Amino acid sequence: MAAITRLLKPSSPISSLLKRSGSTMVSEIESPRPNFSDPKASRNFQWVFLGCPGVGKGTYASRLSNFLGVPHIATGDLVRAELSSSGPLSTQLAEIVNQGKLVSDEIIFNLLSKRLEAGEKKGESGFILDGFPRTIRQAEILDEVTEIDLVVNLKLREDVLVEKCLGRRTCSKCGKGFNVATINAKAEDGRPAISMAPLLPPSQCADKLIIRADDTEEVVKARLNVYQETSKPVEDFYRDQGKLLEFDLPGGIRASWPKLLEALNIDESEDKRSALG
Ligand SMILES: Nc1ncnc2c1ncn2[C@@H]1O[C@H](COP(=O)(O)OP(=O)(O)O)[C@@H](O)[C@H]1O
């Protein structure tokens, strides 16, 4: 794995470059190509998680980020934080998100570069991006500003995705995500059977659970359509670069996590095991 993942450090902070790319003058960007001649300039993992709404990008990206010691950055979380901040963008964002549409690339670049900048100030390096890039333009700009080492594409049958989204709950106090759905989908039409136990909250979170406003059946279906039309091509973008690792989730976390580590060639007994919680 080290060979795939330990590439070299970009010469400028990705946050400032993403900010500049918020304008349409993408061609103006001076790409900070990795400096392969400096063997000391090794950097941390720069991974992307792709997959349909409800597939579990947040769950697995967050576990891996603890395991690998890099921040998990979910653009959906950044959008929701902005939404609840009652800042100038919040009304506009609520309208877009609650219809299941994508926020403009400019707004996303802006939120992401602010998050990366704050992380750089705290000494963060590397990342697992979740929910970004979601358009070809976002993928192209990300490619202009830094090197992505690996893209994990999580996959699950669509009927299960809807059930999972409808079962999602978040603790309004600690922010942790849970799922109250018990999934037992039978094998049919060439789709494999899949069972997933619910991921229930501990007692201190049980009375603080909230449901995302965009997790209604109608909006989930709209988001799945947007994914097929706009985000699916991003898979091809990375497939063509030879960076896409396809991973069909075999079931819930218990069944999937060890298999995912195996697919990533990560030994679970490595020193970061304690981070798993
Ligand atoms: N990279 C992005 N580009 C455009 N819009 C985004 C992006 N990331 C998040 N959003 C907005 O935030 C919403 C929630 O995103 P996310 O939490 O990633 O949801 P999902 O469960 O659909 O994967 C999206 O439906 C979209 O409106």
C-alpha cells in the first residue's frame, strides 16, 4: 500500500489553490506538481471516497481516517454546517440541498478551501475526502491542485441505499451518525442478497436523534438521479487514471470493514488499531 499512497508533497497548500480555482480561470492555476526529486518530501494519504447517497461513505471514511491519522473531510458536513450557521448563504443552500440538487462548484470550493486552510493551521496533513469531487469539473480542478493517491468507490444495490438513507439518524449533541434500519434484501434480478443490522445509538444519544431534511424518500430518489447523471462520470475519470478501487459492500459494518481493509491491503493489527473504537 505504501507504494500507492505515499506520494510527494505539493509545493503549495491545496486550500489556497482551491480558493483561486473558485474563479472560472482554471487555466491560470499553476499546478504544484509533486517534487519527485526530493525523497524527504513524503506526505500523508490523499484519498477520495465516492459512492451513492446512503452507501456509507461517511462511516467508512471516518473509520479509515482514524486508522490512518488523516482528517476526514465531508463536503456534505461543510454544507450542513453552513446551513445551520444562518450565514449569508444558508437560505440559498437550504433550498438547493432540500431538493436533492448539487450546490455550485464555487460554493463548494470556497467551503472546502476554508476547511483545508483551518486544518493546515492546526498542522493537519493528508485527507480522506468524502462527497468531493462530485462533478467532472470538481475532479479536474482537484487534479490541477494536488495529487490524489487512491479513490475508493463504495457500491450497494439501489433499493438498499434508499432504505439506508431513510434509517439515518444523527445525534444533535455529539454529531455521530447511526442507522435504525434493519435491512434484509433478498437476492433478485441478479442482485445479491444483503443483510445489515441497525447501528443503534448509545443511551446518551437516543433522545437526541435528528433526521436530515434531505433524507425523505422523494429527495433521496432525486439525489440518486443526480448521482447517476453528474457524479457517476467522476468514477470513469478516476478509472481512466487507474486510481479507482471498486468495493461492493458485502453487508453491514461487521462484514464490510475487515473486507475493506483487506481490499486496501491494510493490516488491521497495525499500530493504529486502537483508533478504531
Ligand atoms: N461536492 C459537492 N458538490 C455539490 N454539492 C455538494 C457536494 N457535497 C455536498 N453537496 C451538497 O450537500 C448535500 C449533502 O451531501 P452529502 O452529505 O455528501 O450527501 P449524500 O448522502 O447524498 O452523499 C448534497 O445533496 C449536495 O446538495
